[in-house]
Amino acid sequence: MTATAEPEVGKARLRKEDARLITGQTKWTDNLQLTGMLHMAVLRSPVAHARIRNIDCSRATTMPGVAVVLTGEDFAAEQGSLPCAWPITEDMKSPPAPAMAVDQVNFAGEAVALVIADNAYRAADALAAIDVDYDELPVVLDLQEALQDTDLVHPDLGTNKCATWVYDSAEAGAGTNVEDEIASADVVLERTFRQQRLIPSFMEPRSVVVDPNADMFTVWSATQIPHILRWMLSAVTGIAEHKIRVIAPDVGGGFGGKLQVTPEELLCLLAARRMGRPVKWTESRTESMLSAHHGRDQIQKITLSARRDGTVTGLKVELLADMGAYLRLVSPGIPVLGAFMYNAIYKFAGYRFVCTNVFTNKVPTDAYRGAGRPEATFAIERMMDELAAELDMDPMKIREMNWIKHEEFPFTTVAGLTYDSGNYEAATARAMELFGYEELREEQSRRRTSRDPVQLGIGVSTYTEMCGLAPSRVLGALRYAAGGWETASIRMLPTGKVEVITGTSPHGQGHETVWSQIVADRLGVPFEDVEVLHGDTASSHKGMDSYGSRSLAVGGTALVHAADKVLAKARRLAAHMMECDEADVEFASGSFSVRGTSTVRTLGDVVLAAHVAHDLPEGMEPGMDADATFDPDNFSFPHGTHLCATEVDTQTGMVKIRSYVAVDDVGTVVNPLIVDGQVHGGLAQGIAQALFEEAVHDEMGTLTTATFADYLVPCAADLPAFITDRTSTPATSNPLGVKGVGEAGTIASTPAVVNSVLDAVRHMGVRDINMPLSPERVWTALQGGSADDVGDVAAGGLGSIDSQGGQS
Amino acid sequence: MHISVNVDGVTYADEVEPRLLLVHYLRERLGKTGTVVGCDTGNCGACTVHLDGHSVKSCQMFAVQANGHEVTTIEGLARDGRLHPVQEAFRTNHALQCGFCTPGMIMQAIDLLADESDPDDETVRKGLEGNLCRCTGYQNIVRAVQDAAQRMKPGAGPKMEQHSDDHVVSKQPVGGE
């Protein structure tokens, strides 16, 4: 790395983004007002499964301000099918996914009609005047019942089974046959866990504006994926890709929930084309919860075999994953992303993973923070605690005897991945020290002895994850339709200022700040002299966008390579300017010098010389810009040790997190302030899965948790202060040594909390409690309720729903 | 209905539908898009503004209810290019990521600090119960509010609280549409 007085990498820079965000000078999509702009409102099905007999729009059409009312029939010829880019198997069943239902609705919340009016209130008014006649069909909700194929979500498919995906370590040559391990084991544990359905709940509701100016369609969208969206909108509509410009302005969170090509983006585009005027659609929160994709929703049957001394030998995972009614952009691949993570940091000899994806009449599922990996980590970390309980061993000791030792890296796992670096001992030692593990165990013992109504539990989670999505060849082997590279451009301006164009698309992560730090360090220019451009396909024409903790590990590396290209060319020109051999040119702190002399040219001097191009070496092109695209050859593998202490009131079932320690190894840290923030937010979402959140459908398929009054996103008073620290083993798969941090906290924390609660009440006869661990569920479990009984207790609030789609 | 509302120091006179929500009046009619809408039920607090110096959720009020009152939004906090100490504390403590909840969070924090000049962790957390953030886990928000409390203490610097609504100077009505 270029030496500068004070390295930018590692510095807790305050964020460039904040100036506009704390003063309200923001550019959210919904802020846009265009001349002649019309407003779109969407009517959504109140029933989960029905044939549409008739839609009567006559009253709505005559209402004040209404320009047009359109139904699925109006779009049938042009809407095509929303894309699914991850056909995980050759024989995967994939039903047509119309943006607007034409003759059948398959989940409550699906679009059935839309109104275009001169303002949003009037558009919403007209929705109430549309009459739809439905012939209701049997509703398919339960995963296991769906597999019986008694009633079908999509009769044309002949089954509710979407696909079955298998990994077997013996077949892959990466391990033994798991059935042999199970057959010969001293101890075999079989458990079933439920990953409840979650709602991503980004704070900014989705919004789209389409301006069909001349023959160019400009699309503003609250999306994580402007580049993929442009490609897919073109593919679905047939509008030439170069006639579509997508802009993701300020985007208010995503967490995977905005990694989507949505029905509304497509409908807004088609409506704007039809009207020849700009059209805006902004969802209400209830609409968001009814129609934006959900996450998780799996049933995990896990079989673990071990020797009596605690050594694990085999792991078998049988998953049922709920796709909901349709396959969205990457729905089928989400459980597959977990397939390589169930073995986690442990040395299993044999491993088998079988996942069956199933259709139901529910909101489609897709990526949500962690996407497949939190589910995997939850299952294995719960199993390690189960094994410890079974063998009456300390849960940390049993992990330690099974994990990969730091001297064993790089390590190829039973799932076929090669972990490049890590030090589980170091992270664990630091976490134990910060937590006060032994003292808490002593207190736990005292409370048990004294039958204290408030019992103390200690939960462990020693997680790893694969992120930095992803090597393109691996994605190809997994049948994903796109690559996983990332791209960056550096424009050296004649005054020495720098424009960086990135293919990543931040929505809260702070790329403008961190990318500036990387470039400032590499080029030796001031942090303030770097401007980062992103999220507009007109300026950033190429990119794979932001998800899967990939932006820094992949996009940041592309940036390093682009900067190195700038320097390589500048070095050659500097040698020419200083009339020396290139080999004698040194570069430090933004200046070139001739070794052993006082001759110096700043990077700015060289850039200007390249720009005016009066005297360049033979064959050199004017200008000093550079592009680079980086395709990683491996994932990155952050890891860490999280410890959670909970107090469980056995008289009320109330759980209180007393302390939470997270020690993460995310490799090299560019900005510690931002990394800590990512961990805090990740922890909150993982804890929310453990204790608070659950999307509940009633027996008719109605989502009963479709407001923030019912879906319990935690507030400040629900969460503790976290103690965070880091250890570091740099990644070897990229020059920065970074691993990614966006998903770590979420992946690690859910099992830490649940293990902790169970640790508090296990001695009272409780073996398991389904998430979220609401007071009611914990109390019921303490009364001796069976796991099934406990699972039926709803965790949500009032269960209210607005059948009009929450239109204001 | 005819209303007259002072927003961020400017008095506006407008005809509005009785059903128009205050937040939509601010955003759509006045172009005050710094205040945002995050939910429909008053749970998220993203739309929080001050009405006569006290925090309210502007999605839970009609514009007509603000008739004759003074509204302060996130856009009216800075004075002469100087940020309010709570804004400054949010920046220096990395109390925001995507920033969508931030305007409401800052407005609520100012209201909280008006009642509690030196709040402990629990007081801050309880005081922000009506404002949801999905990015930060609240840790740095709590820290920022406590930091702001120190910055705003008497003697801690210039009298930053001078721009309470008492000091808002009404200007000429500029009208709406």
C-alpha cells in the first residue's frame, strides 16, 4: 500500500453521506415531482387463492382525477413474466409470474388492478370503487401438507414441489457417506427447527417513478440493484436496454428486501409507456408487507452424529423451504446459499444436504439479510448446544474440540469450500474475557440452586459465513444466471480531483466514505478530493450491485485494481517527464520521484500532463482514467464468537437480554465506525428473529401481521447495549484483506439468543421453543406445553389487517 | 379549507382538503421532503416534526389541525449554516446508516432532551420508543443523544437552544397553489 502520512484505511472517518441525511436534503425516490406526473395505486387481492371471475372498473373510471383503470387483461399481452434468475435444478418447476394477475390470484396481496390518477389520494379513492368477483380455491399454506399435492397452488405444474437440490460429501469427494457416520456413531441427535417467516422491513417504503421522455425511459427506484433491474426490465418488456436508464437515488435500507425486480416496477414502466407521461408509485407500509418479498420460512430437520467424547462425525440436513406463490429473482437459490454453511467451523467427516422448495399461497420469499446462511448457522449452533446438553459438556468446550484450528488454514471443508483464513481461538478468547463467562456460570448455578424465579442463561454462537458474493464460475456451477464480479472506474480530472464510479449500489452502507478512503490511500490524494458516483446506469453503466456482503470484498477490490492501473500509467508518464528509467521511479504520498534524486512530480502534475497530452511517450493515449473489473476466485469467510446472557422470568416467560458480546473477525477493517455500525444493526435483526418478529398468515392465507403494530420490529427499549470487539486475520482472496460485515451480526446472533434462553430453562424440562421466543411461548413451554403446541402460539400483536391494501 | 401555518419560520396560507395529512401537506405542497413517511399506523416515527415545540407524528395529523400553529421540521433546525447539536451529534457518533428514520429520530431526540437534560441509557431508549430504526440497532443513536445532551448543557458552548419556536420570526406568507 502506498505510504501516506496517516493511512486512510483503518481510520474512523465520519461519513460523507451524513451531511444531506441529517438536514433533510435527501433524494428519496418519493421526493421526485415531475411536470405532468401521474400517480399509480394498486388494488390487491384480499384472498389467497381464487379465480378472477370479473373485474368491474366502470365506477372507478368515472371518478374525479382518474385517467385510467387497468387490469391484468390489459397488461396480458405485454407484461411477460417476472424473472427468476436462479433455476437451481434442470427440472425446477417455475410457474409464469405475471406482474398483475390475469385470471387467477395466488396470494393475498397480489396485484389485480391499478388506477392512474392525477394525485395519490384520488388514485387510492378509485381503488375502493373497483369491484372484483373471486371464485375462491382451496388455500395451500402448510409446507408438509403442500407436499401431499392434495390441493395445488399452480394446477398446471401438477405439483407443489418446485425443486429438490442435493449436496452429498461422498458424491462430491469431499467427505464420507453421512449414513455410514450415523450408523456407526455413539450418539445420534435428531432435531427439527422452524425458521419463521420474516419481513425485511426496510424503513423507506418502495417507490418507483418512470419518465417516458422521447424514446428513453428513465426509471427511479428504491432498489438495491439498478444494474440488474435495467437488464431485467429490458428482458421482460422487450424495450431495448440502451433505452432504459435506471437510477437508485438515496435508498432507505434494503437488507435483501430491495434485491428484487418487482411487479410494481414493471407495471409503473408499462403504465408510463401507455400514458406517455411520468408515473409515480409509492407503497404504503401495509402494501409493502403484503407484497414485497419475505424471508426465511423453512423447516429444518437436522441429524447430527458424534462420538461419546464429543467429536462430531456426520451431519444430515433435510430442508423444506417455502417459496410462497411465485419464484422471484433469486428465491429458489436462497436455501442453497445455506447448503455450504451447515458444517460451519466444525470438522465433520460426512455431510449431506437435501432441500425441497415448495409452493404455497403466501407472499413469495427471497433474500433477507444473510439469505440461507442465518438459517444454516442457527441450525448448527443449536445442534452444538444440544450435543453439549446430551453429553453434559460445556457448550464452548465441545465447539473448541471440533472447530478448525488456526494453524489448519487454508482448510477445505466437507461442503467443498476452502476457508482461507481465520482464528476461532483468538475471537473466542477475547469474547470470553469481555463476557465474564466463568462468573456468569457461577451466578447461573446460584440461581438454579435457589430456584430464583428469574433464571440466567448463557448462549454461544461461534459462527462463520461465506460472503463476498461471488466467484462467477461458482455461481455458474450453481446455475445462477449472472456473474459475481464487480467493476470500478477512476476518472482523474485535470485539477487532480478524482471521480470514482462504482458498480455497487449503497443504501446505507457508506460506500461514498469508504470508497473515498480506499482511493485516497492508494493514490495519495486527500479524502476530500474523491467523489464517488453510483446508482445511475448512465454514469455507472456496469455493475452487479450490493447484497451478500459483497460490496467491499469485490467492488472495493475492483477499485484497488483501477487505482493501480492509474498509477502504472502515471509511473510511465512520470518517468518520461523526469527523463529517467521507469524502474527508477518511486511513488509515495501522491508524488513520483527519481530514486536518489530530488526530482519530483506530483500525481496532479502527471495527470495534467496526460490531460493536455502535449508530450506523451510514444503510443500512450491521452488521459489517466482507468477501469477494472474484479472476479474473486473465492468467497470470504468472516467469523466470530458471540455470547449472550439472558434473564428469563419463569413466572411470566419474559426474556431480557442482560449482556451481549460480539467479537468478529471481518479481516482488515477500512472504517471501524462503519463496521461497528453494521454489527450493531445486524445484531438487532438477528435478535429480532429470536425474540420478536414473525409474519403470520391465518388459515385463509391472510397476512395478519401487515402493520408495524402487528409485526414487531424492535424499538430502542427492546434492545440492550452491545459490547463489540474485533480480532483480525486478513482474507487472502483480495488485496485489501477484507471479508465483509453486512450480514455477520444477523447470522451470529439468532442462535446465541435462543441457546441462551434454552440454557436458562433446560433444567426445568424445556427442550425447545419455536422462534420468536415471545413471553407467551416461553411461559407455555415452562408449563410443559409440547413443541407443537408452542409452535401454534402466535407471537404477533393485534392481528389486524387492512383489506384495502392500506391505502391512505 | 383555508389554513395558515408557520413552517420552519415561513408562514404559508393554503386551501387544503380536510383529509390531507400534515406530512403530505409538508411534502407535496410545501416541498419539505426532508420529512418522510415510513408507515401508515403511527408506529415508525419517521414523519416526526415539532408542533409548537413538541414532537408529533405528522402522518397522524391533518394539515387543518396545524392551522394557526408553528411547525418545525428537520429542514428548519440548522441556523446560519450551523447544525443543531443533535444533528451534529448524530453525525459524529455514526447514529445513522440509510438515514431514512433520521429526521424523525432527531426531532424526537430534541423533544426528549427538552424534558431530560442529562438522560441515562434507559431514559433515552424509552424516550425513542415511538421511532423505529432498522439499520443501527440504536446503539449509536443512544450514544448520540447522550452526547448531544452534553453539548447542550449550559456552558458547553454557544446557546444552541436559541432557535426554539419562540424565536421563529414570521415572514410574509408565500402562499401555496
